[in-house]
Amino acid sequence: MNATHEIAQARDCRRPGWPELGVAVLTAAVLYLVGSVIALRLPADSPVSPGQANFLVSGLAPLGAFAAALLVRIRDVGSFGMRRVHPGWLLVGVAAGLAYFGLSWPISALFDPFFPGSESVQQSYRDAAGAGVLSLVVTIALGGVLTPLGEEALFRGVIANFLFRWGSWAGVLVSAAVFALAHGLNAVMPLAFAVGLGAGILLRFSGSLWPGVVVHTVYNSAGILYHGITGG
């Protein structure tokens, strides 16, 4: 066995494997289900709007799944991509997030006809963003910061890093596809795939989860802010 093969084996041992993937997927399924049930049962006079509740679930469920995967064997966040990165990569993430926000209109115009009746999928998020300044700030905190952090930790930190053992594009493309499908068969799916693709590419080339978190954060926050300002 040569030195290069030994190094590759060592890296695979430190990469999330089947145990981490299985625990993460099972935990995510349970947490998403429980969170969704709780969100649906919120009273009408709850200070937390349906859109904010959904964002809360979208952030905490994958974070819980990531934490469960972390406790299985490795217990090193760096092996899941949570490591320091050159600031230049974060700037690339900002630029990519803004580019995706700009592309959201042509992408939606292209794919929306294939998903009739799904225009209202994100209406609760728009309502939360447009319900006043305080509601907008809370919605950005939940949907623009917490949700991207949780989703990137699960879909890139666990799933993409698990898939990288079969090659760069396996990790990038398959994790983006899983991320898109997790948003449901609706008009959001193509945009989710595009954002997941960008985040996966940045993870592979930078070696860090944070540029992808920045992409996701900028994209989500820009969309929430836009709907909060325009009310549409």
C-alpha cells in the first residue's frame, strides 16, 4: 500500500460514512415531522407566524440531524466542512448569492409552467416578511440565517461530504438533487437545485461549508427583504 493510498484512506475514515448518513436522515425525518405538526397546531393568535414557524423547523430540524450525525463516531466539525476559510471564498459566496437572487426571476419564469398550482407554496414566508418591521427582522433571522445554516450543515456537511467518496460531481450533483427534492415537487425545486449546486461546488473547492452557507444566507435574506419591502 503506497503513501497516497494511505492518505486517501485516512481522509475517507474522517469523512461522514453510512452510520452518520443513516442517523442524520432518520433524525431529520423525525424532527421535520414533529416540527411540522407543531407548526400546524399553532393557535391563530400565536406571536409566531406560520411562515416564521416553518423557517424555524427548516433550521432546527437539519441542525438536530447534523448534531446527531456528529455524535455517532467522528465528533469533529471540521470533518463535516465546518472549518476556517480564506475571506475571498466568503466574498465569492456573497456574489453567488446575489447572482442567484437575480436569476430567480428567469428561472421561475422558465419552470413555473411545469408546476401549476404551486404558486402559493411560499406565501406564508411572504406574509411573514410583509407583516411589519419586527416581523421582517425575525423572518430574516430565521429564514435568512438559521435555515441556511441548518440546511447546509445537513445537505452539504453530512450528505455531500458522504457522497464525495464517489467523486466530486457525485457529491455536488446528488446532494443538490436531494436538497431540491426535499423542498417538494413544486416551483421552488429548480431554484433549490441551483443554490445547492453552487453551495456544493464551493464546498468542494474551498474545503469549507461556510462559503455555501453565505450563498444560501444572501439568497434567502435578499428574497425575504425584497418581499418585505415590496409586499409581494
